[in-house]
Amino acid sequence: MSKPLVTDELWESIEPLLPAEPPKPKGGRPRVPDRAALAGIIFVLRSGLPWEMLPQEMGCGSGVTCWRRLRDWQKAGVWRKLHRALLNRLGEADKIDWSRASLDSDTVRAKGVKKGTHKLRLLGRTPQIRATPSFVLRNEAPYCGRSPRNTPLCETDRCQHPRLSGL
């Protein structure tokens, strides 16, 4: 028999971090157990299989059920809490090599900068920097921040959405 995807040790670490099952005032179908949903999530993430193709024979519910549980747990902060708990456990066991650790601005906020208002000083001005999709090149016309999927052309004269085919 194959090795279980969710070992007892892993489940003991994760179970206390999971939110309580929401109440069902109107009844309904029984909920897939959290442990089974976690096994389905791990299987899909490790195998690279599309959510819709999760085998029903595994007993994890449907791929959509596992995806929804992953989404709900993300909103509840389960993965952040688990990461912190695992780092604490490794730190207590002195298993972290801090000489290889690094920080960057995506994970640690810069002091004195409000969230979402990153500014760049350039020639005495402080223009607002917008996050643009990676496919927008620096040499293109200014990008207004609207999604090219929803807005084929922008009303702004200065903006030019990237030309995307097949979207």
C-alpha cells in the first residue's frame, strides 16, 4: 500500500489551525472531512493535475470541493499560521541555517511606506508607480491599470492597452 498523503504527524500540526465547520441551518449534504480534503489538495499540488481531474476513488471529494477548501483556508490564514508554526518547530530544534536566509520587500514591508503607495524619487518628482502585468514592456505607452480582458480600448488618450490575441 502506498504512503498516506496526510500523515498523523502532519495532521496533528494542521488540525488545530483549521477553522470550525460552518453551521448548516438548512441541512444539506454531509461535508467532506477536512483531512480528506487536505489529502486531495496535496495530491493535486504535488501531481500538477487539474482540479477537475482529481480521482473520485481517492475519497477526497471533488476537485472543486478541495479547491474551495483551499481557498477558504487561505482566507482564514491557515497556511500563514502553519508556516509560522513549522518555522517555530524548526527553530526550537535548531534546524534553520540563518546564514542562508534573505528578506525582500515582498515579504517584509519597508518602514515608513504605507501599503500600496510606493513612490520613486526621480528628478525631484515622486511619480506613482503602478503594478503592471509582466507582459507590459517598459517602452510601451503608459498603462492605465485596467484589465486588457475587460477593456479592449481605454478612454484615456495616453493609455495603450497591450494587444493580446486569444483572450
